[in-house]
Amino acid sequence: MVEPERIAVVGAGPAGAGFALELMKRGFQGELEIYERDPFYRKPCGDVVLRDVLEESPLAPRVLNSIRRFEIRVRGETVFEKEYRDPLWFVIDKPEWVRGMREKAVDLGASMHVKSVFPENLANTHDTVVDARGPFANNGLTKLTISRALVEHPVDPEGVLIDFDPDLMGFLWVFPHERDAANIGLAYKGERSPHLRLERLLEREYGSPKVLRMDTTVITIDQPPRTPRYFHPVYPIGEAQGLVHPLSGEGIRPSHLHGLWFARRLLEEPHPRLAFLRAWDDVNGFVAQMRFQKLLLELVESLPPGGARVEAMRMLSPRLYESFLRDSIRLSDVLSSIAANPRLLGVMAPSLAGLAMRLFAG
Ligand SMILES: Cc1cc2nc3c(=O)[nH]c(=O)nc-3n(C[C@H](O)[C@H](O)[C@H](O)COP(=O)(O)OP(=O)(O)OC[C@H]3O[C@@H](n4cnc5c(N)ncnc54)[C@H](O)[C@@H]3O)c2cc1C
């Protein structure tokens, strides 16, 4: 990078705040301005991350729960249950973490403007504009409306439950939130009022617990592009670029790491475009997994509802569900499911033909 430069980052969530802190921590000598519309980061979330976030972040988040026990159901029937010796998932205090990253970046010399802006409007005044508006960026990707409640309800502090409904194309989750609260949410494709469904569920299944917070927002469930979208000098990162795993909804880790890696590349490269493309290479593993998950999602969706989808998901192998928990599903996991349960091939034959053609087409 030819310093000093004037950089703006719009949106300070895990991607934008991570980008800002990493850039400042690594000694950026130019001017960094953060534009964030909300002084308190309060986006509803499951708040679950994998270990890389704890190890790579310039500010380690506070862990509220370490998750070792997993139960996955398909329409109420348990299809996978496992207890790991070491935690696989971590529930973090995401609002506190994001606030901390914003504050530290400012301590190190960045300036913060509490203001909603369009990144394009900063293109004439800044050398580089980083669009980190998350799902609120206008990127044309498919979004899902999703509701989440924090309720006073005792649940296993080291265990989570996920219940898929393939007919509704989505799932319900129950995660712990510290000791005496639960994070319960649901995301179903095509459900326009998930909060009403969630309210009914809390009443029916959990005896109307005290609701500490209930929020509804959107999440991206599309595939990120092979080549990243940008229009110099505006560079979208994180969920603004589509970096969410469409099957699991895991977006904190890829978005945060994308922010960190773009900051590092910017400090190495003379031109932001090259830095941006190199950072995209860095997230290539995530992109490939997200594109594969999107394909699997389409595969399930192409089965007729009302039986076949539920049947197929109940026949998937434990190995595939384990890979799902790590967001690292491979074609071999799908094949292992078929090998373990050849009837799956019959149920999925028409959809698999489509999948094979798509894979061969690249
Ligand atoms: C209900 C729910 C549950 C989820 N659970 C999980 C989970 O358990 N684990 C996981 O890994 N992921 C989860 N995700 C996904 C995860 O929250 C996101 O993918 C991740 O936060 C994306 O980070 P980001 O920084 O790219 O965007 P965001 O976190 O969305 O941050 C965007 C920021 O931009 C700001 N902003 C937006 N527009 C403007 C503007 N015009 N001007 C200024 N500022 C603006 C917003 O206020 C916000 O602070 C969940 C998502 C939802 C909705």
C-alpha cells in the first residue's frame, strides 16, 4: 500500500470492526474512518463460533459456553447425537466483542462516526472504501428472515439441539446462553413471520418462559461468487460479499477472518484491488464449502415435500452430520451416506443427477 492513505469502513460488525482493529494494530499510518449506524452492536445471532475465531482474532471474545454435546433432529426425530471430549463450538459474548474491537481501533487512532452511509458516497473522498454492511448491503443475494429469542430457561450449558424441518427448508436451534438462559431461534425459507412461529413454539414447548429479548432480522443463504464483487474503490467484505454457510448459517468466522485477511493484504500490496483479490484467495476454502452447501440445499429442495425430503435427511450418515457441525461437508460424506444406506440413492436419484451435472459443469 502507498501510504498514507484515506480508508473508510462502512459497518462495524465482526468483518468491519475486525478489519479496522487489525489494520490499526499492524501499524497503518494513514487515516481510517469507521462509519457505523448503530452505536451498540445488537444484531440477533446464535453467537456460536468455531475455534479459529478464538485463536485468530486481534481481540479474543469472551466465551460464555463451550459446547461438547450435540443433538440433531429431523422433524423431531433424533438422527445424530454425540458428546465430544473437547469443545467444538463456543458461544461468545458477540456484542461485547464487537464493541471491544471498535473501541480498540479508535484507541489506536481510527475515528468513529455513528452514521448510516452508502459506501459509494465515500468513493470520491477516500482511496479505499470497505463495505462491511453485512446482509444490509445491496448485493442481490438471497436472504432469509430469521427470529431469535433469549429466554430464561435452563438448558444444558454444554449442549445444543438443532431440529431440521426439510419441508419448511430450515431449522430450529436451542443453544445455551451462559447458565440459566437459552438462545432459541428459527429460520425457515418462505416463512414471512418467524417471530409468530417462535412465540407459539415458546408457549407450546417451553411453557412461555420470560423473554429477555426477541428480534427478527435477515441472513444470507446464497452462495458467494467465485470472483468477488467490487467496484473500485468500494470493496465488500464479510456477509456483504455473501460469506455465510447456507446450511448452518455460520457467518461470524468467515466474515471476521475475511476482514482480518483483507487488512493484512492491504498493508502488503501496492494496489487495493490486488490486496482484495489475494484476500479472496485466502477465503477460498470457505467459498468452496459455501458453494457446495448451497448445492446440497438445492438438492434437498428439489425433492418433493411431504415425505421424501424428511426421509432423505433421516438417512444421512453420522459422518455427514459431524462434517456439518464443522462446516466442512465433502462429496465423500454424501457418498458415505449412500454407501451406508443404498435406499437413499433411490429417494434422491433425480436430484443427484442434477447435482452431478452441476458439479461437472464446474
Ligand atoms: C438470527 C441469526 C443467528 C445467527 N447465528 C450465527 C451463529 O450462531 N454463528 C455464526 O457464525 N453466524 C451466525 N449468524 C450469521 C452472522 O451473524 C453474520 O454472518 C455475521 O455477523 C456477519 O458479519 P458482518 O460483519 O459481515 O455483518 P454484520 O454482523 O451484519 O454487521 C454489519 C454492520 O453494518 C452496520 N450497517 C449496516 N448498514 C449500514 C450503513 N448503511 N451504514 C453504517 N453501518 C451500517 C450494521 O449496524 C452492523 O453493525 C446468525 C445470523 C442471524 C441473523
